[in-house]
Amino acid sequence: MAAIQLGLIGYGISQAGSAARAAARAESLEPGAGAAAGAAAASAWLDPDVDPGGGGGDTTTATVTVTVPSVVPLLDPVTVERSATMPNDTDED
């Protein structure tokens, strides 16, 4: 059971990182699109919470938090948070 739990936590870390990158990339290209892109990039059963960042400047930093359920009795669910930063798209002609 412990090995399965560790595998699920590793999967949660991977999903949170992928979702954060997708959210940051989408938000840097089109403000307002990051939350949907981040949520779509993570498994729904992990209940992703996406903060797409935004705000302006040269970069966008998105943060995704997922909750990995516990398969081991008496062990609480594990919360995993990952962030990613992408340069903003600048349309300078």
C-alpha cells in the first residue's frame, strides 16, 4: 500500500507540474486562458486548483495545487503544489 501511495504522490507531482506549465503558457499567450488550460492538463480526480498568475510584466507564473487521495488507512490526503514561469508573448512590430 505504501508503494502505491508513493506512486500516486509522484503522479500528482507530475500532473501539477504539467498543469502549471500549460496554464503559464496559455496565460502568457492569451490573458484569461490559463485557468482552463491548467485544469484541462491535470487529471480531474486530483481536483486541480489553478492560479494562472497573469498581471503583466515580462513573465507569467502559474501555480497549480492538487490533492492526492490516500490509499493507506489513517494517512491524510497529500497536497502538492507546483509553479511554472513562461515569458509573455510580446507583439512588437
